[in-house]
Amino acid sequence: MLNKFIQRPVLSIVISLIIVFLGALAISQLPVTQFPSISPPKVNVTAEYPGANGELMIKSVIIPLERAINGVPGMKYIASDAGNDGEASIQVVFNLGTDPNQASLNVQNRVASVVNKLPPLVVREGVKITREESNMLMYINLYSDDPQTDQKFLFNFADINILPELKRVDGVGFADILGNREYAMRIWLKPDRMLAYKISADEVMKALGEQSLEASPGKTGESSGKRSQTFEYVLKYPGRFTNKEGYENVILRSSPNGEILRLKDVADVEFGSSMYDIYSNLNGKPSAAIVLKQSYGSNASQVIRDVKAKMAEIKANSFPKGMDYEISYDVSKFLDASIEKVIHTLLEAFVLVGLVVFLFLGDWRSTLIPAMAVPVSLIGTFVFMQFLGITLNLITLFALVLAIGVVVDDAIVVIEAVHAKMEEEHLSPLKATKKAMHEIAGAIVAITFLMAAVFIPVAFMSGPVGIFYRQFSITMATAIILSGVVALTLTPALCAMILKNTHGEAKKKNALSKFLDGFNNSFNRTSGKYQKILGVIVNRRALTFGILVAFCAGIWIMNKTVPSGFIPNEDQGMFYAIIQTPPGSSLERTNQIAEKLQKIAEGVEGVQSVSSLAGYEILTEGTGSNSGTCLINLKSWEDRKHSVQEIISELEEKSKDITGATIEFFQPPAVPGYGAAGGFELRLLDKAGSGDYKKMETVSRDFVKELGKRPELSSVFSFYSASFPQYMLRIDNDIAQQKGVSIDNAMNTLSTLVGE
């Protein structure tokens, strides 16, 4: 059977070409991601209760919805958030592998069963149920150089001209503008005038509802079937008022003697925004902040390219003079840089393997064979990656880098066997190849399956870590099996075609041959010394086992002392600054703090742009007047001298002078989908259910004081208020690594502290 591939090299070459062509087609179809998607499916439930505070939101909205949703099939846990701005959100996290569409449907059915128990105003606003990836895909700032352009205009321009277009981009699961500056007529009531006229806000609302409304008056002259009419008219009502004068002239009260009380007598009417909940700025200019998230299972890299193309098209066709946009956060920026570095490593590994093969074989013809056989195995792997739903990510590319050194072994085994037959039996390359393959074919099959067996069991691991190792193992095993196929088909055919029997012939003396001879002599001497050492210790079992025990002890000690973590945080070219002002602080006060931090950050070397948000906290995606966020976008890696951690340290030092706020800095998560920042968190919950937030604050402060007494914890943890009924404790992997703190040891100490 194998002789057919040797005698018919065209057949072997065609088989390899088919593998290469299929692999090349698969590369263009494979989704490109940073890491495999390991984040569990999430369903978000959001509700609005205008005018309600956080405590009322919890009692009247959060608790009824949580009780209904709790226990939905496949649910892992629920996380809720409510603020004093009348907005509440519930995030339902499901077990890994749960169908996200079915999970969303199940949650919707649970919510529908308790909608009638919610306040009427909440029902009127609507309870929204969405399913999307939790990590932010892009963050786009729309701004203008025209000083007359305010945030209200930018918001509505983006809402009318940009947002509908972005929502239609394939793969965009969520697109929204942070805050709500939608055009609206604002009516500011004057309490003193209302008291003088003895009129209440309810009467004002009633008058507005009766006089500014959409109505259908019907028709006149409509046929009745009895008597025909000459004309038929469809009556049209003017509808709601659309200008300031219409609302000012709303009649609130009238008397028999002709006295009329109008709305303008007790209120100021102006054309403004429906809400003033968030201040958004980019480098000191007002902006509209657009957040995009990808839909579940979409290709992040392709979605980003489509969004950038759509934004360029909208800018060319719709933007007024002076208006522009900036992509303040883009997942593909770090992704493309990482993929590029891995591809460079892949090429470097291929070149190094070729040099090593040439160094040991000493023959250009012999080196050429694995140089042609190895790419067939690597490129063919992409076919199976597409078939098995594996993405092109850093893990799979890393597997291909390692696979280069593994798959080349099969080709080397064949070449060495052919050379041995030519040297020992003085056969031609064709006959030597046939005889060698007859002897080593079984060994190649055994080697291939043995090497694949090392990686295949890893594919059955479960959980998030299992997904990482599964993609790694499948990629490695596929490349190894394909290398075995190539070693039985293409490699023998190439050996018969390319190799020459030069054994016994005098070699030309040149610098290269002298170098190779010197290397071989040195290698033989080293091998001889190693053989002598083995001869001395091979029969001394106590020494052998003693060395083994010493290595095991060293591994155990290193495992306990070296800082641990899932995936190390890397410099992704941006980071967050979370601002927390005292409870009850106004939005304007928080915005002043954000602007101060923005100016400080702009003066730091390596910072490209700073986008500030007052009233929005990105870690929990919650809103509140005493919370804010700055997204600090850094220059490209080659254009700056300092790392992200050095820039964070500099900003921490410079921002110490900002009083009246707590400022914490975080990097984006190493693994997209697991939160908005790197590290992990611990939450203090009120298990007694007392609802006493002052007591909760006291307990949390005592906990932090006790935490400060433990240096192995206080040096790596940061503590801040995440939302009303809970507090959050975060650990930073980078800080832990710099301080030489093991996260496992820190968590063990923390568990002991919580137990106490």
C-alpha cells in the first residue's frame, strides 16, 4: 500500500495539496478571538421606576423579580443592582454550555408571571430582557470641535443617525448611548407659585394628559348603509404639543368670570433633555459615548471591522462640519497586536526548526523535505478546527507553535531511516525509501497515536479551564495525526524524488562543512560524557531516587511560593479609573472630580486620550450621581516608553491630591466575558436581610480595618462600594505578582478572616 505513494508521487502531492487548499479556505472562515469563549451565558433583566430610590427599587422591583427568576433551569447565580436613579438590573448567569436562547426564553416566562405584581409605572416603562456578551466590544466617542455643540445635540445626532445603523451590523448584540439626553420639553414647577394658586403637581399632570395627547377623532360623512353622503372626511387631531408655546398655554384652571390659570403662570417651560443623568466628555469636550457589545457566538474581529467601516461611511455622508468620532476602546487593538506577535513567533519557530534539522542532518536536500511536510500538517489543522467549532485564538496559535517541534519528528524519522539504508546497504533513494518504509511504517503509526494520546484526554476536561485546554489539545492532536498521514504519503515520495546517495563520497571542504564536522564531533564528545555519567549512576538507585525526590520537592516549593493566577493580565493599551464620591454627592460634583482626573491623565506621558463619564460606573455598569469612570486610552506600544502598570502607578501618585473622592484604577480583564476588570472579587452581603445599610457600612468598615492588619491581603486588595446593598473587594493580579504575593495564600487568609 505504502509503495503506491512512493511509486506514484503525484498521488501523494495531490493529497497534500488538497489538505493545504482546504486548510487555506478554513483560515478565511475561522472566527478570530483573543481567547476561547469561556464566559457562561448571561441574561439581563432591566426595569425603570422613574423617581424611585434604591431602597424602593429593591423592595418593589428587584425582590419580586428575583423570587420569580430564582431556580430557572440551568441558572448558576443571580446578581442584582439598583440605584437612586430609578433603574434596576438583574443579571442571571447560567452554567457553561446552557443554550443562551432557551435561557432567555425561560427567564422571559418567569418575568411574565410576576409583571402584574410590579408597580404600574414600572409596567408602563417596560421590563426589558436581553441576551448579549457581557464584555464591551467597542467604546465610541462622538464629539465636535464647534464650541456651540453641546452634549444634548451630540446624543440626539447619534441616536438618530448612528445608532440605528450600528444595530443593523451583523454580530452587534447591544448598541446604546450611555445616559439619556433625548430631546424633551422640560417643565420646571415653581412651588411658591403653586402654593399661592393652591394647585398640586397631580393637577398639572392631569391637565397635561387631557390637553396634550394623541387622539383619533374618527370620520364624518362615513357611509351608514342608509343614506349616501357627498363627501367623507377623516378627522385629524393636532396631537401632542411640539413647541414651548403650546405647553405654556395649557389651561390648568378657569373660573366663571373668565379668569384662566395657565401652565406658564406656575412653571418655566424649556426645550431640553429628558434626563440629565450622565456627563460624558472626551479630552475636555462634550461627547456622546456609544457602547457596543457583540452577540453570542459572533466573530469579534469581523464585527469590529464592519463597525469601523460603517462609522467611516456615516462620517462621510452625514457628519456636519467639525464633528468627528474616536474609538476610545477597541478589543481588536490588543487582539491584532497579540495575533501578530504569535504569528511572528510561529514563523521564527519554523525557521529555527529548519536550522536545527539542517544542523543535525547536514544536508540541504534532507532539510527541504520537512520544510515542505510540516506546513501541510499545520495548515490542514485549520480544517478540523472549523469542523469542531474552534476559533483562531492565542491558545490555538500557541498550540501550533508547539506543534512545529512535534510534527517535524515524523519527517525526520523517515529521512533518517532512508539515509541509514543508503549508507548501510548502498541503495538508491527509491529502493532505500521502500525498504525503510516497510520497516518503520508501523513505528510511525505507533508514534503518531502515542503522541496524540498525550493530548486527547485533556479534551475531556470540563469547566472554563477545560475549554482552554480542550482547544489546545484538539489542535495539537489534529496536527500530530496529520503529520503521521503526511509522513506515510508525502515524505516518502519526496525522499525518493529529492534525496541523493552521497554516502562514501568525499565531501567538499568549505567553511560550512568544517562547521558541521566540528559540531558533530562536539556533539559526539558530549554524548560520550553523558553516557559515562549514566554508567556511573544507573546502578545507584538511591542517588537516582534522591535526585527525583529533590526535583519533586523543588516543584512543590515553587508551586507554593510563585504567584498564581488563571491568565496573567497583559498591557492591553487602556485602563479604567473608577471614581466614588461620598453618598449623596451631586452629579456636577462627581463631574468636577472626573474633569480634574482627566486633566491630570492627559499630562501623563503615554496617554493618548481620556474619556470621562460622571454618573456611570463601568465595573457594575450601574448608574448613580456619586459614581464615575474615566477610560484612559494609551498610545500604541511602540510609541510609548512606559508599561500600563507604570502609568497607573504614576497616576495613582498624582491623583492623591484630589480630595473628596476615592479613585481606583483597573485594567480590562485578561479573559473577555469575566467582568469588566482584571482579577476577581469578593462581596459582603447582608445575610440577615435587615436592610440596614448604615449597619452594613459599619460592618464593612470594620472588615476593612481588620484587612489592613493583614499585610498579605491589604497590599493586593482594593475595597470600594459597588452598589447600594453590597460592597466589593477586588484583587489585582499584577500588583500581587509585583509584590511576590501568592493569590492562593491571600485567599486562604481571607477565608480565615471571613470565618472569624
